[in-house]
Amino acid sequence: MDSKSTVEIITELDIVAARRLGRDKAREIGFNKVDQARITTAISELAKNIFLYAHVGKIVIEKIEVNEKTGIGITAIDRGPGIQEVRKVLEDRYRTPDSVGAGLPAVKRLVDSINIQSKIGLGTKIKVVKWLNQG
Amino acid sequence: MNKLKAQYKRILSDYIQSQNESNLYIGQNFIKQLIQKNLTPEDVIDIHKQAIEEIYNDLPESMLHAYDFLIEVMVHFGLMFKEHQSLLIKQEEIRIEMDVAAKIQNLLLETTIPNPKDLDIGMVSVPIRKLNGDYVHFMHNQNYFSVAVTDVVGKGVPAALCMSMVKYGLDTLEYARSNPSYVLEVLNNIIEKSVDDSMFVSLFYGRFDLENNIFTWSSAGHEPALYYNSTEQTFYDLETKGLLLGILQEVKYNQHDIKLNDNDFLILMTDGVTDFREMEEFDSRGYIKDLALSISHLTAQEMCEVIYEKLQELLNFNIEDDFTIVVIKK
Ligand SMILES: Nc1ncnc2c1ncn2[C@@H]1O[C@H](COP(=O)(O)OP(=O)(O)OP(=O)(O)O)[C@@H](O)[C@H]1O
Ligand SMILES: [Mg+2]
């Protein structure tokens, strides 16, 4: 199994670094251009949330292989304030007309699975997986 | 997917060769298939990119990069589109729920217009949205007929929920002979206790003594009723300084008596009948008086309907509030 790659998110530039790493990894694993764009978008949203709400944290990207299936796993980890209502943040929101963010509901759409663990005051860990040749 | 790609490539190259309207027509129909297959905008652009790549094998690298850029930015576009679709579905669910709620409200607040001897009563009550924030409650026994016209400040679901409570408050007061001031005092305490501070109710309560022809009334911040005295040929406003219900505990209300004679009539209404945001200067009460007088030969129900129709015309069918009017003719 491929080793994990980690990007520390401290400044906004690190969001770009995480995107770059994610795209390279996705290409390496064999995702097509469109899926590379999707995976990168998901990483971007997760990293931006760390930057905005937890200020520091990290993005871990890895190749996943289980039962003949290959995919990419992205884990966003921080020790920030935590998410108040996890179930709510995955629901589509009524946006103000000028909001153009994608947010966690979009991340959920872009990947095959999403798992959020969050403790108020302790931090947040969000793991998403996208499989090759699926969806 | 590969079949779709091949089809798309064929349609595209046909168009590039001949630029026919029919190619475009076929293309648009084809896109409908892609939508049905749930493809996202970035998928479609990718299909296009691949088709172009195959049609022109000498396409410059830079062109392909430009397509990749478009794919990247369209991911976002597609997400917004998906979210929009899911909100539409949610909206539809809410609409269905609202329909059910409106049906239940209609059952709960159903009013039958009573038919006491010597009085002719008519009513029109039309909600601006599905749920009505206005409510008319009648009670009637051998000696008394009473009527409450209420308006919750606010509209929609919160107003409707509050209204159910007002209805049960009125129901528990049970007796048509209760004093109007007493009714308002009791309701005020109920509402003040049980509804949040931003919710107020205006209410006009009238009780008619069928034997002595005395109409006793009291009002909690409600649109003044109109009383037409046919002997004097004059309209009076039935108005008091009573506070809206639900603001303070233990408010006292005054009540007043008038004697109704034959051909007198009363018009009870909510402010939806008189407040027109688009025509602030307009003397709506004056208009209603003139109109009512000119149609006072009609039945009470017909009078209500004519007033509603005329006001609707006047406002270009743009009435902006729950609209309730009750006419009582002696
Ligand atoms: N890592 C995190 N730590 C703490 N709170 C978070 C974290 N990620 C998200 N949140 C909370 O969840 C909410 C929803 O996040 P989401 O990314 O869906 O939307 P957003 O960031 O508010 O807007 P945008 O659509 O621009 O991303 C955020 O407003 C924030 O309160
Ligand atoms: Mg966000």
C-alpha cells in the first residue's frame, strides 16, 4: 500500500498545496481528468474549512486498496472548535443569493463516502473516499 | 457511457461539416438524454473535449488545457445545480406539508355562519397564503348571538398555530352571553402566558342581545368596525383604546352598547381589508362606507362578496394580507 502524504494547513497557500498533492495522487491512482477535478474540489473545501474555522490542521491523502477496489482517501484533521450539528452541515442550505461556496454538502456529492467525527472544543476529523470506476 | 460518447461525436462532427439547423436540433435532444442519465456539466464538457480530440488529431496542447480549465470550473457549477435541484425537491415536500396543514386548519377553524332571528349575517375570509391568520368565531343560543373577528399579527405557519389557540380559548368561554370585556380579558391572559413575546392578536368581540336588540362590543387593538345607523343615516367607527392581546397580563377592557334598529348594519373586518401598502393615501374606510351604502339592499353575504370583489379589482388582484369581512344586518 502506498504511503500517506500529509499537508499541514496553516496559511491559505497550503490549501493550494493540498490541492496539488491531491490532484497528483489522483492522477497516479488512475482517476480521469474529471474525477481529478472533483477530488481536488473536495480537498479544497475541506482545507478551506480547516483554514477558516480551526486555523490549523492537516490533510492526509492516501491510496486505498480493499477487495480488488482501488480508491483515494482524504482525511482532514484539526483540533479546532468542532462542528455543532454534524447532521445539519450535510444538508443543503438555503443560501443567500450571493453565496457561491460549495461546502460540505458538495463534498458529499463529489465522493463515494464521507465520515465526520467532531467533538465540540476538541476538533474535527472528516474522512472521504472516492473509488476508481464508480459513480 | 462509451456509446453516448460515440453518439455525441457523430452529432458534433455532422454539425461541424454542415452547420445545419437539424444538427443543432438533434444535439439539443441528445443533451436531454445526458440530463436523464444524471451527467454533470463537467461530464458533458469532458465528452465534448474527447470528441474534439478525436475529430481533430492535430489539436494544439493549449486547447486541451483550456478544456481542462473549463472542466475544473464547471465542477462548481454542477454542484450549485445539484444543490438547486435538491432544494426544489425539498420545496415540493414543504408545499405538500403546507397543503395538509391548510386542510387541517380548515377543519379546526371551520365556522358555520349562524342564522339568528332578525339578523342577517355574511362573511368572506380569504388567506393570502395557504394558512389563514384571520379567524371568525360565532356563537349563538336562544338569547344571544356573538361574534369574534381576530387577526394574528404575522402570517403563515406561526400565525396559524397561534390562531388555533385563540379558537380553543374562545370555545372554552362557551357561553354566547359572556361579556365582551370579560372575553378579551381571559383571552389576553391565555395568549400572554402561552405565546412568545413577538406574537400579538387583535380581536373585535361583539355580543347581540336578541331580545333587546342591544349590541355590546369590545376591541383589543382591532380594526374599528363600522356601524351604520339608518335613522341618522350616519356611519360610526366602533373603536376603543384596548391593547392588543398578548402584550401584558391583566389588561382591562371597556365595552360599549349600541341599540340596533331595523336597516342598521355592522361591518367587522381585519386590517387586510383597509391597509393597502400600495395605496397608503387611499381612504379605504370611506370607500367601503360608500360602497356598502350603495349595496345595502343586498343580503349580508352578497355585501361581503361585492366588497371583496371591488377591493380586489381596485388593487389589481394584489391583496397583500389575509382578508376578512363580516356583515351583520338588522
Ligand atoms: N473543520 C471545522 N471545524 C469547525 N467547524 C467547521 C469545520 N468545518 C465546517 N465547520 C462548520 O460547519 C459549517 C458548514 O461548513 P461548510 O463548509 O459546509 O459551509 P461554509 O464553510 O459555511 O460555507 P462554504 O459553502 O463557503 O464552504 C461551517 O459554517 C462551520 O461552522
Ligand atoms: Mg466551507
